[in-house]
Amino acid sequence: MVVCAGGTIRVGDTLIDFVNHHNVDYTLSDCDMPGWPTTDPLVPKKVGSTPGTSTVGLSTPATACDYTYSASCCAKRTNPTIKVQ
């Protein structure tokens, strides 16, 4: 899932893979998804042409809904959304 764009995961997933194509680290915060980590996850910046990646583990399986989160440094006016289908 591209960190500033959001994306879709499946019901029951417990891991979300994030990708960062930018030259700065991104902190993910303010997500209302059940099971979201209590410590804000960090997605590292790209190194050369290799994007940074991070896997966020959920403490409970994902349930069908749309959940927003904040990503530091994203220039969007609306927060990215994780869609669980």
C-alpha cells in the first residue's frame, strides 16, 4: 500500500505492507482501525531508487470498513484510507 495513497486489504488480514517512494520517513498515526498498533508505525524513506517498506501488524484481524490514517509529510488535504473488503 503506498503510504500517502492508501489502498485495500482483505477481511481477516493481520498485516499491512506499506511502501514509501519519498526521500523522508513517514509516521503513520491517528488510525481508528481496531488492532492498530499503539505506537505509531514508521515507514522509512527510499534509499537510492529502492522504496522504503514497513509491515504494520494488527492485533486483531481486519473487519470490513474504511479506516483513515494520517501520514506525516503527505501533502494531501484528505487523509489516506485503508479499505477492508
